[in-house]
Amino acid sequence: MSRLKEKLSKKIDGWRPRTTRLLKEFGDVKVSEVTIAQVIGGARGVKCLTTDISYLDPFEGIRFRGYTIPETLEALPKVPGSEMPYVEGFFYLLLTGDIPSEEDVKDVAEEFNKRQHVPEYVFNVIRALPKDSHPMVMFSTAIISMQRESEFVKEYNAGIGKMDLWKPTYEDALNLLAKLPQIAAFIYRYKYKGDDIIAPDTSLDLGGNFAHMMGIDKPYDEVARLYFLLHSDHESGNVSAHTGHLVASALSDVYYSISAMIDGLAGPLHGLANQEVLRWIQGVMDKMGDKVPTEEEMKKFVWDTLNSGQVIPGFGHAVLRKTDPRYQAQREFCLKHLPDDPIFKYVDILYKVTPPILQEQGKAKNPWPNVDAQSGVIQWFYGLKEYDYYTVLFGVGRAFGVLANIIWDRALGYPIERPKSVTTAMLEEAAGIKN
Ligand code: CMX
């Protein structure tokens, strides 16, 4: 057994009695009440999921295993010559809750290297799709095509017991995570770079190897590390994380659940917003020519979008009620590496003018920017201008968090998910309305 799996096994044994006790002794304790607005309104704020991987405070933002983003960046072992931590070490933190040693990071890196070979049929499946398919379709299809590789299915069919279900899930999760960067890079090079595929270099760390396979020079490796870390997890109620968890709760294997997770992420109100931000900015740029808009001019573009009934991509959030710290982390990166970039200037002006406009309009509960407002700018700056690809990057990152969650779901024996529906008439009756 690998060091990581052994460590996880001990953690799971220590954790299980907590869940069992809560269920057995305190199962009737109320943690939330549900209003009609929440029933109709997408269960916003209803506390009905458990995860220990990350927690999202509306005002503070995300904490991964108790660490804020700056604390996470500070505490994790760094790639030599780099300011950013190893993605491998970050995954160790998500999975175990502990900061890894250099040795632990090496162990995870070896685990990923051992499993990184992508079967040729996966590339053939991508090539078989129409070339104008969206990259998220290619990504989701490539993942689901590997379902035949599932160790979980083999062991489930052989009659494995419930307490052990997490073990083949762990194997599937690591097998899949090890392959995702290469599949994602393949999609990019195949779709946009004339099928000029770059083979992996397993002497590099995961972020470095991804930048290498994308064919983008340093410091894009730093961008990859930061990007995968920032996008990994945001509690378990957001569409992609929840979809992954929901599908896995039926004991569907991780190939099914991560493919579905990618499908949820591909919506413009969720992960696709990062492409939408760049598309929106490009629309403004087309109208402005080479000129950066003044604040007054930008205000007009924002109002025009709102008045046409569309949302301003990259702003607002279902939980957050302040500027997203994931936005802040990327902004700091921009200020350091690309302060004079024209698109960064656009984003900066948007940051100034949009929140007061959304407040004046009075609809959005959170007028502040989210993770997606800033992320495309960095990609564009380093030459990745094919913005319909951006959500694939989000998807690679998100898989680390969702797979850590799914392993723990199985370890703690969380049941199949099944919330209850009511009819409109039942809600009217509860409200005392007589038709
Ligand atoms: N621009 C214009 N209107 C907005 C808005 C925005 N950025 N954000 C919210 N609103 C509107 C909503 O559309 C809603 O309008 P209606 O009452 O007409 O339906 C109203 O304000 C209330 O919405 P809310 O409660 O503040 O927000 P929700 O929890 O329903 O939705 C989100 C959250 C993110 C979908 C929404 O803010 C939005 O559409 N933002 C733009 C898209 C975006 O950036 N998504 C990415 C989020 C981060 C991620 O998941 O990647």
C-alpha cells in the first residue's frame, strides 16, 4: 500500500466513529429549517450536505482543510525555483487534512507518474468527435470512455464489503487524476494547434508537466499550479461538486461521476463563466478598437448588458458576499506578472464600476467579482487565447477536490442522495393559500 493510502486508511478509521456517533446519538438534532423560497430557489442555504475537505464562509471565502488561500500557499512544500506549491502536495492536504512533508509529496508524485499513461483509445474517441465540439464535450467524453478501466466496478462485482468501497474508489480516483492533465493538454493541442501533440515529461511535477504538454513556456507552470489549486474545491453544494457527489452516491464509479461533474461545470452560470468573461471583454474591445474604455464608457457597456436581460459574467455568487479570495489571489498574480496588460486593465476597470451598478440595479445579492472574473486574463496573457478552452482548466482543478470528497463519501458510508420533492399545491397549502 502506498504511503498516502496507508495514511488515509488510518485517518478514515479515526474519523468513522464521529460520523457513526452523530447518526446514532444525535440524528434528530436540527441544523437547518427550509423555507418556501429555498424550496423553489435551488435549495440555497439549506444545510444538507457534509464535507470536511473545504468550507466556504460567505465573508471570508474558502478554506481548504481549515487553511485560507494565502495560508495554503504558504504552508505547502514548493516546487524548487517556484513560488507555487506542488499540486501533488495540495491533493495530499485535501485528502488527509495534513500538510505533507517533501517525502509525502514525492510519494504522491510517484503515484501519479505510475498511473499517467492514457490508453490510445481515449485519444481516438476525442478524434472521432466533430472538431468543432466544445472542449468540455471532448473532456467529458474522454473521461466517460475510460469507465471500462474502473477498479471499483471489478471489485464491486466481486462482492467487496461496504467498509472497503473507498479502496478501489481511491485507485480509480488516482488513476483518473494522473491522466486528466494529459487528456486536457491533448484536447488543446489537437483542437487548436494542428494536432501537434507534445508527449509528457514525467521528470516534471504535475503543474510543470501540464505547461510542457500545453507547449507554453514558464511561468505558465506557475499559472497551472495556482489555477488547479484555486479551482479545486468550494464546498460540496456548487453544481460541479454536487453533481460529482450525487452521481457517485448511486455507487456509480468515478468515471461516471467526474464526467457528469464536467457537464455541470460547463454551464455559463458556473465554470463556463470564465470563458464568458473573456467573450464579454472581447465584445467591448471590438467596439473600442485599441482604446481602453474610460470608467464612464465601461459603465455603459455594463448597463447595456444588464438592460438586455443578461448577467455580467464573473460577478455574483450564490454563497459569497464579498470579493472572492480566489479572484484576489489571481489579481495579485496579475499585479506582479502582467500589470500593464490591456485585458487586465479592462478587468480592473470592471472591478471598479460593476459592483456599484449591480447594487444600484438591486437584484444580485452579491455584487462582487468571483473566481471567473480574473482567470481568463492570465490565460490570455500567456498565449492561451482560445477562451472556449478555459473551463477545461477549471475542470482539471475541480476534479482534485471532488475526487477527494468522493473517496471520503465512500469511506464514511454516505448513502444514496435522495431529497424530497413537493408539489406547488403542497407549498400553497403550507402557505395557507386557498385556490
Ligand atoms: N449580473 C446580473 N445579474 C445578476 C448577477 C450578475 N453577475 N448575479 C446575480 N444576478 C441576478 C440574478 O440573475 C437574479 O436575477 P432574477 O431575480 O431576475 O432571477 C438576481 O440577481 C438574484 O440572484 P442572486 O441570488 O444574487 O444569485 P444566484 O445565487 O441566484 O446566482 C450566480 C449566483 C453566480 C449564478 C449569479 O451571480 C450569476 O449569474 N453570475 C454571473 C455568472 C457567473 O459569474 N457565474 C460564475 C460563478 C462562480 C462559479 O461557479 O464559477
